Amino acid sequence: MINKLSTSIIIRLIILTLTFCFFLACSTMNMPISLQEFKEKEGETPSKASEDYWAIPEQYKNVPIEQIKSQVEITEYKTIKGAGTHAGTESMSSYQGTSIVKGGGAVADESEKSKKDRESLKSYANTIISLQGQIDGKVPHPSSPLAIEEPKPGKYQIWFCDKTRKPCRYQAFLLYEGPPGKGENLFTKETIIKFWGIILDEEIRKLSYEGGLNYKRYPKIRVLDLEVIK
């Protein structure tokens, strides 16, 4: 009797163990995989966002540079509506919370003119542009290093001045691929360059004038070709 009971208990334990193992296996198969595993499965690399940032607009990929140069639409900075306009919002400029107007109402975060200027500049997206000028300094001082950054080898972010750096009234933010490892020494203060590129979007730059701050919007441009004139 004891042997029969023991055998029955053992069989039940085996069945329970097998059932539990089956349930655990199914649960494991249904568990979501980690983000890293998903990236490896899909073949996506962590640098995907960076690649998108430096990407050439799709319609200009594999197009001969001479063909692009022959289709330049903008050669005069002054014709770009919305460029070089004030872009600071109330939340950017207010140090003690939102300003209050007479009667107790809050100032709008962004003025109607700023919205209009932003939309005007946005309308130039994917437009071919060519300008000639110099590289701006990081700050408005004669001894300031040039406004050139190399966040990744051979990939440069440059603040460009149309025609002249003194004064740098008409600016553009350039994304340029060049020789790696040059950093701020990619160009000199005397260098004059000419580039051909595609307007992507706006870039807002924080400027300091006599102790105060100012924010302005400028065109962000993906450079396709660049020549050193001097």
C-alpha cells in the first residue's frame, strides 16, 4: 500500500514538474526581447540618429555635383526670408518666469512675427544654395577661435559668415564632411570659402552682446561641395 502510494505521488510530481517546465518555456518565448537584442536582430546600429543628422536629402543622393551646381537657386543671402531674424521666446529670455503685461495677462511665449519668420525660413527646405565668405569666431572677439566643431572624425559643424566676418551679419550653420582630425584648424581666420549645399532647416544661435543674450535663427545647410578661394 505504501509502495503504491509512493509511486502515485512520484508520478504526480513528475507530471507537475513537466507542466511547470512547459509553462516556463512558453512564458520565456513570449517575453519581449531587450532593446539591444532588437537592434542586433534588426541590424540597426546605435549611430542611426547620427547618420540621419548628416544625411544628404534623398532627392540629391547620387546626383553628379556639376548637375547640382547648375541648378543653384540662391546665391544672395539677403534673398532668404526669415534668415537672421530674432528667434528668442519669452521662456528663453525671461529669468524670473513669464513676463506680465498691463492688466495681468501673460506675454505670449513666441511673437507672431517670430512664427512668421520661422515659417518663411522653413519654406526654403531642400533648396540648393551657394555662398562665398569666411568662418565666424565662437565669440565676437579678435582672439576668439573659429566656430568649428568636429563631433565625429571628418564631420564638421561650422558657423559661416556670408562675404565677410567683420561684421558677420549674415550667418549660416554648415554641416560639412572633410579631412578628419583638423578640428578648429580646418580653416584659418583669413580663409575664404565657397560652398554648394542644400538648406535643411533652421538653426538657432545664442549670441552675447554687451552682457546681454540674443537668439537668432539662421539656415542650416548640408554642404555637398566646398572650395577654398583664398
